[in-house]
Amino acid sequence: MTDRDRPSPGRPDEPLPRAAEAPFEPTVLAWRPLHEWGDVQGQVIRSDARVAELLLGLVRETAAARTDEAHLLEIVADYSFRAFPNASHHLLLARTEEGGDLRTLNAQARDGADPRAVGISHTIVERVMQDGCALLYASDRGAIDATKSILLSRLETAICAPLMDSRQPFGVIQMDIRRPARGRFSREDVDLLSVFASQVGLSLENLRLHQQQRRAFESTINALVHSLTLKDPEAAAHSERVQSVAIELGRRLGLDAQDLEVLRVAALLHDLGKQGVRDEVLFKPERLTDAERDEMAQHAAHTQNILDKIVYPEALQDVPRVASYHHEKLDGTGPFGVLGDDIPLTSRILSVADVLDALLSPRVYKEPLPPAQVLEILDRGKDADWDPRVVDAARASLDGLLANVYARPAGDGGENLSEAA
């Protein structure tokens, strides 16, 4: 596709306004009922190698982007214009929830025009959804004989097909020809769109299932954090600060988006196991004894036991291990005895973020330490307790963290951070 032909993006998740109703009575010129789609698919693929290759690419690329809505919609639009080279506009509508209104998922114009100008016939959309058929329609400008050339009649034409889940239609895909000079759609285009809509519907249904699973997972996380808040509000606030610090360190160390997401969730849940620690130890207003410290150290194992019971999205399977290893030390003296590089980098980041917040924040038994003293403590623990690269990232990030997370100026406490370096 050339730059000139590249479609301009629409506005995703925009409601389909009544103003978008096309100002014409549509004339249906050809259609293909849903029960014939299976037979049509084989005919279309066998008859045109280019189409077969195009559909294979659509299947491959939509599968790779199955959880990324924005990228998935761009792939569908790109392949739509490639499959129908004479089309001027692409439109994708879907219900965001069962029984809800249709919303615009994507609207794109090939030539850069405002994609919202695409005319929609609600009569056609309702027929496509209710009857389960792909069809070709045109605007009726004075009882034109439907058998006449669409090109010569200079009619706007469109092909439209339902998007199906396992039970019912949930949306439509439409391709428009807004300029007669671009040619016309044919019955063969209706058949191709029916095949195309089958794959697009499957891809969007998989995306919807992923989003539903993700919402369920997020609600579980929120409930767990709320349960921690009920017992120890400061522990919940600590976890939120640790999350902010860990994400900053992770970005500075170049973590990819998936590892950052694992780190985000693990940081928020890393102290969940403190609910298994006795209140007299958890809320003791002075320093803990050795025995009490041993009991407190068990919260990492409690965290893992709790988090192992959650069903995670595929990308977040490592959350329990990352969260529960936040007290592991490079020399192997942590609660689980994991050594050096066997500790995930995300856990090593979480460990430094955890101790950084503990030292910078007030406790009932201590005042917050000056930033320079915090850095000295972290430096002394390099190679034994903490990964030197993470400690260095903490030093480089500290001024920004003090301002953005702790509302404290750099060098707070009368120390000079540059001298501490």
C-alpha cells in the first residue's frame, strides 16, 4: 500500500451517532446468507491464490495481535483495503456488551478524508444483524433498476457483513465505494467479505474474551489489595509507593512492556502475605526481636501461597514468583535461598524498590532517613544483598522519585546527593 493509499485512522470506541444515518433508502443488490458461508469459503480460497494468501496473512497477523486491540484493529483495516482495493472507506462496528448499542471500533478513509463521513444505513445494519447475511447495497436515487451498471448509475455502493461470536452477531464490517470512478462491488465481493468477516469476527471475539478475563483478574487484584488495606492501611500505601518506584527503575533498566506489567502487579501484591503475620508482630511499635524478624520473613512464603491460588493471564504467569522473591539476596541468604541470577531481574528491582521505600518512609519506630544515607545503605549491600545495576538505577532515579513519589526535595535532610555519589 502506498502512502497515498494508506488509510487515515478513525476514532476508536466512538458511539455510532444517529447523525451518521445515510440520507437515502438503500437498495439491496446481492446477498449471501450465513448458512452458506462455509461452502463459500472453500470456493473463494480455491479460486484465487492471491485471496488465499491474503487470508492466511490475516489469520497469522491477527493471531499475533490477539490481545492488543489498537494493533488488531489496524491489521483488520489494512487487510480490508488490501482485499478490496477499490474500496474508499472501512468501518467496523460492535457491541461492547451484550444487548448494548453498536459502537464504532474503527473507521478509516483510504484517501485521508474524515472517516466519520461514512454513511451508515441503520436499516441495512439491522437487516445484516437480524438475518445473518452479507450483502451488497447502493443508495436509491430514483428507482434505478438494480440490474443496471452501478458504475454507470454513479451510485454509492457498500458491502456489509455481520461479525459472529459462538452464539449470535455482535457487530458488522462494512466497505464503501464513495466515488464511482473507483469501480463497483460485485457478488464475488460479497462472498469474499463473508469469508473475511468470519476471521475478523473470530479475532474480535478472542479479544473480547481476553478483555473479560483481564477485567476479572483486575477485580481479583483490587479485592486483594482492599483486604490488605483493611488490616494495614500503611502496608497498602507502601505497596503503591513501591509499585511507582519499581516501575521507574524497570523503565530505566530497559524492561519491555510485558515485564513492566508483571512488575506492576507483583509490586502491588508483594506484601499480601503480611496478613499471615500476628498483629503483635506486624504492628509492634519498636524494633523486632530476632524471632519476630524470622516470623515477619515468612510473609514472603505466605505471599506466594496466596498468589499461587489465582488464575493469571498468560503474560502474568510469573507474578507469584516475582512478588514472593522480593526479599531474596544475591548471596543466597534470603527466605527461599535463591542465588544470584536465579533471582528474576524483576524481583531484584522489586527488592531495591521495597527497601528504598522502607528507608525513605517514616515508621512508628523510626523517622525517614535522609536520601544520602539511604544511598549509602544500598551501596554497602551491592553484590551481597542487591544487584549493583538496580542500585545504580535507584541512585540515578532518586531525585525524580523524591519529587514525584515522596514529595521531598533532592538532598532532603541536609545531605548532598552528588557528594554521596
